Amino acid sequence: MTTTIASKETTIRIAIPSADGRLHGHFGGCREFTLVDANTQERTVLATQTLPAPPHQPGAFPRWLREQGVGVVIAGGIGKRALDNFALHGIAVHAGEINAHIDALVALYLAGRLTASPVGCEHHGHLHDHEHGHPHHEH
């Protein structure tokens, strides 16, 4: 039996704002992130862990996720400023369906089926239905 160790080019760490094993609908309001290490060539999950989110402040999540080695974020509602901030940190953002199971989202990403950037959760014209029980602010 031969064991193949994946190279850096084939492994990626994906972060998903989560609640109860599903994609949380509002990126800036999430309390935890599920981090998934995956082999993109074999399309397999190598490891999964859930970490509490750091205190929410503008720009904190992209910095913290970069420190965790994240290269991709799957999000539902997220503001343009946050998208720009992720781009500055070299993290790609893909759209996921709110409340979808984490495993299903990762499988869709690995199959190349999550390509569009999420849109929504701006100060005007919300495009996603999700609760806003917090003061509105940039992410």
C-alpha cells in the first residue's frame, strides 16, 4: 500500500461561517467558523474543525482567517467591503446557499460548482433573507 502525501498545490483550507453544521446566513454575525482541509485533486476532505470566531471588528475576520491558513471562504450574505478585504488578504470568496450543510458546500466547491461571489448584506437592498438583530455595520 502506497501513501501519497498531498503537496501544497493540491491542499486547501476552506472556511465557512457556520451554525449547527450549516452555512450561517450573515457573515459578520457568525459566532464560529468551520475550517475544512481538502485535497482539491482528489476532491476529498482531509480534516474538519470548528473554531469560535474572533470578536467582530471591521477587517478582523479576513486577517484571522489568513492567520489560520485559509485560502477560500464560502459565504452567504457578505458586504462589498468585506469582499474587498478578503481579496487584499489573498482569500477567494465563493457563494454558498444559506443554511446548506457544510459537507454539501465543500463537495460543491471541490466539484467546481461554487464559482460566483456572494452578493448582499449591503446597507441598502438586501438580497438575502436573514435576520438582522444587530446594528448594521460594515464587515
